[in-house]
Amino acid sequence: MTSPILRLLGALAALGSAILCWFLGDALARPLRQGKLLSLDGSHYALLAFLLVPALILAVVALFWVPPRLAGGGPLPEGWRWRRALVLVFVAAFAVGLAR
């Protein structure tokens, strides 16, 4: 089984990733609405990379640490539900940031 501490840290990583996804959607909203996504200056692209890379890293950590696992084995069948729920949370956070 995945230890409770790792599951707690995975949940914290999931929260951090959802927050970064929201900020990423918020940062992309204005350029997408104005149709100027490909003509941004370098600082905006750096901001997008600064938000995207940590969000993806934290999401991968959360997807591996939050669902329960057997000791020395793969994920339990209920782990797929946890992963699906986490991905939906990340996509919803991005969409809320984009719509705002």
C-alpha cells in the first residue's frame, strides 16, 4: 500500500497543480481572446513555461501518489477512478481560469 504520508503529499501536489493550471488558464485567456497567442513577447512565453512545467510535474506526482497501490504491485482498480477524478480537477481548474 502507498503510505498515508505519500498520499497526503500527493494530495498537496494535486492542489498545487490545480492552482497552477488555473493560473495558466488565466494567463492564456487574454491572448486567446485577442487572437495574439503566437505574437507574444518573450516574457509572456516565459510565464507560460514557468506555469506549465511545474503544473505538469506536480500533476504526475499526484497521479502516482494519490491512488492506492498494492505493495510491490500496480494500482488497484479504484486507482483509475482516482486518476480520472484528478485529471478532471486539473482540466476544470484550467477551464475556469480560461473562462474568467
